[in-house]
Amino acid sequence: MTWSPPPYADPATFTEHDLSLDGAGRTVPGTLTLPKQAARVGVVLLSGGGPFDRDGTTGPNKPLKDLAWGLATNGIAVLRFDKPTANRPEAMTEPGYTMTSEYLPYAIAAVRTLHDHVDRVVLVGHSMGGKVAPKIAAEEPLVAGLVIMAGDTQPMQHSAVGVIRYLADTTPEAVPAGTLELFERQAAVIDSGLSANTPSSELPFGLPASFWLDQRTYDPVATAAKLDVPILVLQGGRDYQVTVADDLPAWRAGLPDATITVLDADNHYFFPGTEPSTTADYQVPGHVDPAVVTTILDWLP
């Protein structure tokens, strides 16, 4: 099934064209979405962890395209781009791969490119994109604000264990025997025995030691707290990957001046529903909750 525009998007109100972003010796493709009326504010969208394209494509869904079109319909310029691993996912298992190298050069290039069209640029990051957004803002002074959507704050290896435990409880048929114990062993390696020489076979998702060492030295909340820009934190109440119980409290405690909104009906991709969320949710056609678009629009500086 192909993607269709969300009901809150009107393609007649904006134009799109493709472009390229240069960073760290590589080029990634992107899309610039410009309202037909001149925009003063622009948004750079950052997708989550994994080899995502500019639309955040997951099964039949394109949550970042939903957001781009919804915001552009309301007069906001948007730039979104493929992660460098989108067309080369094997790079995620290569020595030296890190979250920092995957996001920073291209996000900074995107901010500078979009700033040519607007007065103020805001980062809107989903999941790992939200987690890394404070680091990008700390490096690029043109960033005028952050929207952190389902940004994780607990160590990623602990999140992975929590996700497997949740799925084992809710959809045990989807979790092979021994998976939880494997992730627990791998998390213990990161907690107590990680070094640059630790083989990726002993680490979650087969990601190299360089990735986990980079994670260990980065505190997204402390980094965000040092920024002198407005911050909006969005959290889905049904999200089992980044949760109200385990991740949101750190944002609340560390960012007392931030705007924090919990959308109780939403899952990790901010698709609304009523039942407990599972991986099957992501294969059901849907759209980002219109409340996400209106909340961002009402908050934008």
C-alpha cells in the first residue's frame, strides 16, 4: 500500500525540490519544502536510529513526510534528508561508526542551507534524532530551538532490554527464545567491560564498539540544559520504545524551562490508537497525530 497525504496537508500550498547536502566528505540527498508564501521559520527534520530515509519510511508509513507536509501547509519551511546509512546500511556495522558521525555533519549542512531561506531554523528530531538534536545545537549557533520527539534519555542498551522484555510480555510469539537473555548479556558488556576492542558480536544489534563508546560519553539532557534556546519535548503515552516512565522523567528534571507535552494516545511514531502498542502497529497505514503538528505550530518561536 502506498503512502497518501494526511488530511491536514494541502500540497497546493507549498512546493518541493530535491537537493544535496555535503558533510564529512559524503553527500546525502534531501528535500526542501517551501510554502508559497514567504516563510520566516524553518524546520530541519531528523529521523530516528537506523538506516532511515528523509521520510522516516516505516512499512507503508512516512511520518517525517507527514510532518513536513503538515508544517509546510501552515507556512513553515522544512528540510529533510536521507541519513548516510539509508542507502548503505552496512556502514552501521563498520568500525568507527557513531551516532555523532551519522548525524552532525549533515544536520549542520541542512541548518545552514535552510537558513538561506528563513530567519530562524529549528531542529525537530524523532527518537535518536531527538536524542542527538542537543549535540547538533551545541555545535551550530544558527539553531534557534529544539523539538525533541520521543527522545531517549536512558542508556540505549538498557532501552533495548526494556523493549525486548515488553515484547516478550505482550507478543511472546515475536520474541525467539533466549533473546532477552542475549540482550541482557550484551548490555552488561557495555556497562562494565566495553573497550575499543570489544567485538561487535558481543554488542546489541551488531553495532561496533565505537558506537557504544560514543553513546557512553553523551548526555542529551545535560547538553540540552546548557543551550540558550527554547525546547519542546513531545512524548507518546503508548510508546514502548521511549517511555513516559523511563525516559521522560530525565527531561522533566533536567529542563525545568522546557515545554513538555504527553500525547496519551500516541505510539513511538506518534500515530494515535487505543490498544497497547506493538511492532505490528508500524505496518498499519496511518499518519502522525494532527495534535503533533498543532502543538509544534503553537510552540514555534
